[in-house]
Amino acid sequence: MAPEPPLASVRSRENSVQNDDTANTEDHQNNFDSEETLRRNDIHCRLGWLWNQDDSSKEVCVTDEGGCKTGVTFHPHWSNGTAGIRSSQPLLGDYNYWEIHVGNRVFGTSLMFGVSTRQARLHANEFKNMLGEDAQGWGLSHRGRVYHRGESHLYCKPFQEYTVVVVGVLLDRVRGHLSFFKDGQNLGVAFTGLDLVADDLYPTVCSTAAKTAMTVGRRQRSFIDLQDRCRHAIATSISSNISAPDTEKEAVDKLPLPSKMKLYILEVWNN
């Protein structure tokens, strides 16, 4: 069994959330600093990471939308437990932001959003808050509570049931913060200490509700290094000068570059 990652604390807001749906001033400033860093290191992967059908509960179906595995449906027939799924790739870079578009079937015990390591389980034969039940996950429930190591605290107001919602997730591995957004509203820092986690972290979602649909939308991360930035500049130039995605490989093949460099550029569309 893999050792547990270091403790990441849960930011308790039991008192403040009764009067306000936002974090305190310090939390907001931390989030704004992270967002500003993302803007300065702007990168938008046209495909980005996708959902991994092979790393999910059997009660999750990945939907292929335009050739991209960005949509998932939980418990497509009926639900008798909790199902989850992780992304196809671990999060890279110091700053990551992504959005999950949730359909109107927001109800039941728990819909959850956050990150996990590969050791976190993705299925339970019971209705529970699975993401964050142990040290391998950090999750926000639609009921407004955040979970890690089996502990929970009230973080924001519960989501309105049977109403579509967009949940944003911001991972700042420099400060070690994990924050959430609801319909564009900054909810503040939910967890700290993630800069101490050595394991790869993967975007993860879970649901206990039948026929819940979620689709990953915007995915953004900061550059890893100058080589990564240069690769993205080349890929962006190629994308803006071709008529269809299936010609990307053809365009890269025509570049006067060694084969390994061509493969490195093509990874932009595969991650």
C-alpha cells in the first residue's frame, strides 16, 4: 500500500459561511494572486486532459463529444452507490484551473469535485462522500462541505438542487492551495498543504445520483518551463493555420525538426 501523503488541512468556515458565500479577504487575495499568475502564463490546451474510462467506476459512462472524451454520465440506469472517475493525465505545472459543467440532476447524497491520487477508490456500494474519505482525495460536495482524510467542514452554501451549475477548481501547487468557484464566483481556499503532496494529482468527480451528467470545459495551466512555452507557441501557430484537427500531425511532420521534437509538439493535442 502506498504511504499516505502529508496532511493537507481543511479550511473551516463554519461561522463565516452562515453570513457570506465567499472566503475571507486573505483567501480571496491568495486566489486572485493565483489567477493573475495564470493570466501571465496563459495557456489553453485545445483538447487538454480527458476522462479516463479505464480509471473509473463501472457505473460511469464516458461520452465522446466531437472526438473528445469530455463528458461523463453517472449511474446511467439507476444508482445503488457512489461512482467516480479520474482524468486521463495528472496535473502538470504550478497552476491548474478547470471547470466542470453539471446538468440539472443535482440532488441526492453527494456530487463531488476535486482531486485525488491514483490510490483513491472510485466506487462504493453505498451512498457517501467518497472523494476525501481518506488521505488520497480532496473534494467539495454539492451540499457545501469539503472533505479530506474523512474529515469535513462547511465551506459554502449548498448548491441549488435540479439547477445547472459550473464548478471551477483552482490548484496552486506553489502555495499548496486548492480552491473552488461556483458559476464564476470565487469561493476561497478550501484546502492547504497540497504543495507537500509528492504523488501525482488527477482531476476527479463523483456522484451518487442517477443519470448525473458532467462535462469538463475550460482547462488551463501555467507553463512548466521555457521549452513548454515554446512548444505551445508552435502548436498555437499550427492550429491557427490549418483547416481541420486531423491535419495537425501532417503539419508537424512538415516541420524541419528531428522526430523527437515533432513528437514533443504533438503531445500538446494528446494531453
